[in-house]
Amino acid sequence: MIERSITKRGFHPARAAARRQETAVDNPGVPGSTCEVEVTKPSRSGHLPINGLNLYHEVYGELGGSDTPPLLLIPGAFMATDSMEPWVSAFADRRTVIIFDQQGHGRTPDAPRAMSYEQFGDDAAALLRALGVERADVMGYSQGGGVALQLALRHPALVDKLVSMSATYRRDGWYPSVYEAIAGLDATAFAGSPVEKTFREHNPDPAAFGAYLEKMKVLNIEDQNITDAQMRSITARTMVIIGDADGVKPEHALAMFKLRGGGDEEAAATGMLRDVPAARLVILPATSHIGISGESAVLAPMVSAFLDDAPPANPELF
């Protein structure tokens, strides 16, 4: 889904993109604070021919040198690899991290093909195979979360665990105002933004950015419609994360959690969670769709515990 800033004055994606960068880098998880994030350098990076794309990717750490699966990070709409630096840094000290630019994003030029969540999921799968990765954990934000769902659904052998952050599996999971905002988008909203500048570095054709934006609008308005049965069929253990002021409806996140096996009646009866749960649900308070992208300090420990199958804590109360 297109990352956005919806106010009474309307939709301002360029300002939203700038705010997202500021939130993710200058304020990683601590409201009201400003701090510097140590930038982790990739061990390898570059372009690979993937499904008709010249796809840019980065790898942090060594592939194949650990029993811990690598973590594939998938950014949101209009976001490039550098927008996820705090998340890369939060995970790279304990596991290899892979991140890439989707079609038309960052350093991956647009191509003369339609966009779909299914296609982007296939692109992610082809990247993992090109890197020799047999199985990975996958975490996606917003549009990237939808892509992660498609990757897990269409290529189950590649995905060990799945983290969906501020994403939906069905079109009606978003508030209607989200689609109204997307429909009103045009190229002038991005004039002078980093999104437009980076795109034009790879395609100077004056008409290309407008054409790319129209494809992105179609992608995000048509969205995806994964059935409940398909959601139940996903084999990867799943963690669902949203903010309580997200573009994603809380009831949709709860439905996703339940479809992925969430809920434990024995734990409800005993007050103790004895087994590692099949699914996890996180709803951050006072957190918007863009705000959650800056909560790496809060969320990364929870995600790491999920990826590591950390046993549940049961303190002695009596």
C-alpha cells in the first residue's frame, strides 16, 4: 500500500516520504527524541537480472555461513533500501539481512510490465534463488508486507517465518479513505521529492515518472484479495504488526492473526503460555502507518524473539 499522510488538507506523499525518512532514522522507536543510527554497511550489493528487471539488492553478512536463516526485508511503496537502515542495523548483528528495491523503486528501474503483488512476490523468490538462499525469514512493511504474504503463499518452501507489518491480505482491510487518497495522486505531489529524483536518475524520460505513478496507483487501488482458505494454507509461522492509528483496520489484523493460528484457549484457561505460539499479534498504541516505520527500537526485539522461537515467559506470581 502507498505510504501516505492523510490530513484534513489532503494527501501529501512527498512530505510523507520525507517524514518517513525522518521518523525511521532520527527517531527510531523513542517518541520525542533525536538520536543517530549507526549505519551498517552491506557486505555485497548490486544488480541482478530478475524477471525482466535489473533488480538492485544488498546483503549484510554472509550467506550460507550460519544455521540461522537470513532475513529478507521488503520496504513499502516508494521506499528504497536506504529507508530501512534502522531495521537493517537492528537485525544485522544476529543474522544475515537481505534487502532489495522493488520495480521502479530506488535503484531498480521501472520496466515495461504490469505491477502486481503476485509478480513482486515472484521477484522476491527469484532473488532468493539467485543468491542461493534455500530458506529465509521474511519481513515486509506496508506494500512490502503484502509482497511478503504473496512470497509465503506462492513459494512456501522458501519462507520459514513471516512478519507482516502494517499490511493487509485483502482489499477491505484498509480504511476507505486510503483509496480516496491514492486516487487523487498525481506527479505534482512528488515534485522535487527524493522519490522523483531517484527515479529520474535511472529514467530521464519526462513522461516515465507519470506512467510509473499510474501503475503504482493501479497496484495499490486494486490491491490483493487473498482468500481466508489461502491464508490458512500458508505454512510459515506468522507475526502480524500494526499501529492502533494505522491505515489497516484493527479488526483486519485480528482476523489475519486468527487465520494464521493465533489464540490459545489453554493459555486463556491457565493464564500461562506453555508452547511457542503459531502466530503473534502486536498493536502499538498511538502509532500511525508512517509512525510504525520508526519503531525499530521497540519492535525489533519482539520480532527477533519470534524469529528465534524464544520460549514464552511465565513469571512466578503465586
